[in-house]
Amino acid sequence: MKKRQTVIVFGFLLLCNFLRASEIKINSLKELATYAAKSGNTIVMAPGVYQMKEYLTTEVIKNIVPDEIGRYAMIKFSGNHNVFDFTGVTIEVDTKLLSVFKARVSEFYVEGSHVHIKGLTVTDIGNHPTAKGGHSFTVAGDDAVIEKVTLNMSGSFPYGYGDLLGKGKGALVPLKKHSGMCIEGLNDKIKDCSIYSKSYGHCFFVQGGRNVLFENCYAEGVTRTTDDMLSEISGPAFDVNFASVYKNYAGENIITPGYTKSLNECGFRMYGKGGVNAIKTGAVTAINCTAKNTRIGFAFAKISGDVLIKDSKAIGCELGYYVEGLTVENSIGDAANGPLLYVNKGEKTTVEIALLPTEAKTKVHVLAAIAGDNHNITLTNWRNLKRGQQLPIKIGVTHPPANNSFSPLGTAKTTAVVLKNTTGMPVELNSETSLCEVFSNAAVKDKGTNNLINKK
């Protein structure tokens, strides 16, 4: 018996020694780049502040090869089954480096599978834009865990006007975006991560990712009033006479006073497909996540898998929730800078959101716009705190172009929507609605056909 115990203890000690031996300590970005390409290691980086420009020399840049769709990476994690512990580590990226490849760029690119990155802070220094767009973090590998990573982002052009000067074809000023964390892999988990963005681009977004989990993540942008934009005496908006690619309620393509715009894109966003193989996006879950001051807090829609937003929050956003074919459960939001909710035509959407009492200081036209069929929408007051400003909940109404706050809403045929409203905000059903059922503790105007109204 004693002999057996001795063997077990000896084996345990050998295992401990092996585990300690496999933990590799590094203290330079050059070493990081080396081990990022290897497999089967646990890498611990010495705490401190590291400068990307000290690693990314002309010689290093010359030898970097882009991926299949032309994206370059400053540091690529191509190895498999690795753990990287960056606790106490900050990597500063001079934004002038964003344009050195003269192509799309990622500051950090996870290509390998089963890569666990934790504790890293990345801070962009300066405001030099990308050459042709890019990401701070690209997660393309499968079964990745990105944990307690913080991105402090800057470096796009033009910045300071949101999307008012356009993007892509027809833009009034050529756009050079800089987005945050792009998820393209299978079974990727993003946990306890934060993005603070001072650049135009999305914070967290999924392009081709499948079975993606965001948990305890935080996205924060910056807002600015259109009045402040119009006060400029130089700059990109001034140079185009404060034109906008979006029409206002008067039909004019101008930046319109009286509104608040986010200077970023979405806090959390899904696209139809993405990655080097243009794979269709699958299931996405966001639990206990927060979006603050972004263009849209959560812009999610079912594409090829179930989508869930749970226990989450959208505050100060130009639009809180932009959803289709999914479930929003036990979440909250405000209408401080724009509407709380747009529900789109498409598959059935189930929504449960509590309205925060925060009131708007600039124009907001609607609390919620709901279009499509068979949706089940529940809107309540957070902790029974009633919002003083009245904003209508409109059924049979669609979002404005690009969800721009000063552009007119549209209309669409809407059938069999169930709305439970205890916010005290009025409800309007237009002539496009039919067979809808409304339970409301506030006024209801019904211009539809065969709608059932239940006032509390």
C-alpha cells in the first residue's frame, strides 16, 4: 500500500514539474510573436507597458504575409492549444502603424484553434487612420477564449460625425474605419472584455462566427450633438457644407440641428457572413453585456442559428436594440439619445425590455417601432420608475434609413403582433396593422384592422 502511495505522489510531483516546465515566461513582443506561432504552450508575459513600434520594424513588416483576403496582422496567433497570460500587460500601438501595410490590418489576429488569451490591455496612441480599414482584434480561429481583454481604440477618418458623411459607395468623404473585435470562428467565447472606442467602427461584431458567446462584455462609444458639429469652422463636414448622405424630415440632405449622434458604429453587431471563406454566421448569445453611447447597442438578427440577448443593457445609444428573429430576455435600455427599440420584419421576435427613466435632451421621435408578423413584445418600467417625457410606441412602422435619428420612419404591413406595454408611453397602430393585440396602461390610437386593444 505504501509503495503504491509513493508511486502516486512521485507521479503527481512529476506532473507538477512538467506543468511548471511548460509555462514559458517572456518579456518582449518579439518573443510573443515567436510563441504565438508555436503550439501547446502556456505563455506568461511580464507585466509592463510594451510599444508595438519597437517590435514592428521595417524588416518585420516586410516579412508579414496577409491572409487569403488581404488582411495583414501586426501579431498573429497561428499556433494551436496555447494559453497567453497577459495579466498586468499593456501594449501600446502608435496609430501611424495602422497604415504601414497600405491594406486592411489587424493589430492582433487569432488564427489558431483552442487559443486562450487573458488579461491584455491594448491602447492606441494617436489618431492616425487605417489605410483601408481594420480591426484591433480579429478572432478567426475555433474554440478561442478571449478573457479580460481591454481595447482602448482610436485611429479612423473622418471621426466626429458618426455615419453622416457616408460609408462605402456614395460617401461624401472617403472613410477609413477602425473597428474593435471581430469574431469569425466556431465556438468562440468572449468573456469580461471591454472596448472603449474613439474611432468610427463597431466594437464587438460577428462575421461568420458560429456558436459565439459574449459574456459580461462592455462596449462604450462617444456621442456628440449635431449642433456641435454645425459649430465647426473647419474640417471634413465644413468642407462639404455640412451635407449628409441622409435626408431629414424636410427632405434635405444636411446635418440637421437638434439631435445627438454616436461617433461610433454598433456596440454588438452581427453580419450575414464573413471570414476568409465567407462562412454564414450562426448562433450568437450575449449575456450580461452593456453598450453605451454607440450608434446601435445591439444589432442582432437570426441568420442560421438561434440568437439570444439576455440580462443586457443599452444606454445612451442612438438606438438601443435593432432586432429580428431572436429573443431579448430580461434586458434594459433608455431613450436618452434615440429610440429604445426597432423590431424588424422577418422571423418572430420575442422581446422583454425594461425602460430606464433617463430623459432626452435632444430630439427623439419614437420609443419603439415594430414591424412584421407574430412578434411578442413586452415593455415595462425599470424598477417601476416612470419616464416623464412621452414617446410613442408605433406598430406598423419601420426604422429610418440606416437608423439615422433625423430621417423619417417608414411603414410596413404588420400582423398578429402582441404588445404588452406598462411603460405609461402611448401606443399607435397605423393603417398597415391587422390582428394585433395590445395590452397597455396608456393611451392607444388604433387605425388598423381587427386589432384587439386591452387597456389596463
